[in-house]
Amino acid sequence: MPTLFTHAAVAVAAGNLVPRRPLPFYFWVVSVYCAILPDADVLAFAFGIPYEHVLGHRGLSHSFIGAAAIGALAAWRMNGRMNWGFRPLWLYFSFVTATHGLLDAVTDGGMGIAFFAPFSNTRYFLPWTPVTVSPIGAYHFFTSRGLTVMASEVKWVWLPLAVLLMGCAALRRLRPNARP
């Protein structure tokens, strides 16, 4: 899995692509929360649920159904605070949550992602897996392995996100009546 920092960065990037402005602080908090929440499934280990179980790590919480459910809860919570309506909020928060599984599927380790759980527990990786997998547990992060993981994430996720955001900002400036 990528680090929680990278999952959060993807959520912030997604929020910056939303054309509606201004976006309130709690929108950003819920976006980041949706992007990192699927990794709460590591708590399954404490209950003796094995990695490969549908409720194990990278199982149901990383699936498209899981993303839609988390997105629905976030949209329901945010619907009264933002005037977008439920459906756009649900689509946005579901997308942000789904990026978690997609990012995990480009890592070079683990058992894959159960994208179609609960209907199938078959685990998948995307065809290209350039991102170095992060070890589970914060204590591993502050080691040389943690630095290797962060360097991989900067190269394969953070830099492309920065280019995408700069490109979108440039396109907004080219449009007539574009806001700065």
C-alpha cells in the first residue's frame, strides 16, 4: 500500500480539480478521511481475520462497493453542509475513496485488491506496479525502507499529481473569464 500521506495527497489533488469554489475546510477533512479510511481494515488482524479474507486487508474496504458505501456515508454527512446535492457529493467521495484501492493496486507487494468484493474475493493488481509497497505499521516507516517507499511515491504519484494540477491551473487561466 502507499503511505497514508500519499492517499491524502491524492484526495487533496482530487479536491483541487473540483470546479466549484470555495470549498470549506470540512470538505477537505472528509476528502482525506475517505482516502485513508479503507486502511482501517488492518484492524482485522487484531480480531484474527487473515489478510486473504474478504474482510481482511485490501478486501471489502478497498472494493468498489466499499468505496460507494463510504462515499454514501460521507455524502450523507456533508449534504446539509454543502449545497451540491447528494448525488454529486456521493460520486465525488466515492471516487476519492476508490482511489485508495487503485493506488494500492499499483504497488509491488501484497496480495492484490479485491475490487469486486463482496461478490468476489479475487485479488488484482493493475498491469503496471511501479510504486514500492509500504510496510504495515508506523514503526517501519521511520527506517531506510520508509525512505525508499517515500522516494517511490514522490516519483510515481506526487510528481504526476503536481504536473496534473499545474496543467489544470494553466488551462483555467486560458479560459475566458477564468478565476485566478
